[in-house]
Amino acid sequence: MAVPEERPDAEARSEVTEEAGAGRAVAVERVERNRARGQTVLAAVAIALLLGLLVMMGAALLRQQPAAFAGFGINAVGRAAEIEPRPAPGFVLDLYNVGSVRLSDLRGRVVLINFWASWCPPCREEARRLAAAAEAYAGRGVTFIGVNEWDTEENARAFLQQFDVRYPNGPDPTGRIAIDYGVTGLPETYVVTREGMLVRRWVGPFSQPELEQFIDEAL
């Protein structure tokens, strides 16, 4: 009867060592995979939180300055701007107080059209000057019209009350009037002649002398 050949102790120990090493390698690989998976999840969560924060910040800015995100800028410095004379685009403006105003009904008068918003600092800067000029020039055949852009009715009404603006004002909810006139920022002011021609454009706020000269040159 043959006796099983016994392996040397060194060989047995070698196999045990190899098996243990392979087990440790598998365990290390599993730990590394889990760690990588955890890092991926953490990165995804961080990105999602960052995107959420950016969205909230963007929404807050949009509520504060809607016009800026609608293609409008803020004209902080007043200056005359070139304009190609053309028939003034017609419009009907529903007013904040009562009724409406149709531009074509004002033929025979010089019409000054001011585009503004309550959140626009330069608009607030010039508001009292415009209100006073509207009263001063009413007897000289000049009609002022205010067109409110990208605003809330509550804020617009508060603005008109704060600066004692009494000439006709109303909202341009679709932005169509501003587009037709080529408005690129707020405030902007246009002059329509007695014959219905759009002939003058002012970008930014008026100083008192600038406003008077702007109107006088249109008479």
C-alpha cells in the first residue's frame, strides 16, 4: 500500500501565503471600488447642490432686474442718440389710472414717449424732472406718455405716486412697443412730431437743462 507523499512544509506554507495574498488583493480591490463609487456619488451630490444654488441665484436676480435678462440694459449716462426719421409705430396703451391712449389720436401735438421701470435707478433719477416738464409744456402742445417695461403693477403705481407723475402711463406687457421703437435699455425717450414722425431719441436720464433743450428743439 502506497503512502501519500507529503509535501514539504515550505511548499505548503507558500500556497497558504499565495491564497492569503490573493484574498487581500480581492478585498483591497473591493474597498477601492466602494471608495470610488462613494466619491462619484459625493461628486454628483455636490454638482447638484451647486446647480441648485446657481438656479436660485439666477431666479433672484431675474426678479430684481427682469429687464436686464430680457435684452434690456440700464442706461446710466444720458446722451442724444442717432435715429433715422421714420413714421412713429402706432400703439394703444392701456393706462394705470383709467382708459387708454392711442398715439394716432395725438396727431397735431408733439409727443414725448419715455420708456421706464420702477427698478431702474436712472429712471428714478429723472422722474420728477419729467413730471414737472409734462406740466410746464402741456400748454405748448406737448404730450408726455410713459411706457412701463417689465414691471409689476404694484411697483409701477407706487413709483408714479412717489414721484407725482400725472401724465399718461401704462404697461407694455409683451414688450411690443419697446421692440417697435428699438429700445435697448432704460430709460430711453423718443419724440414724435406733430405729423407723426419719429425724429429724436435720448438714451439715459435727463438733467434739467438737457430735458428742456431736448423738448425745445422738437417744437
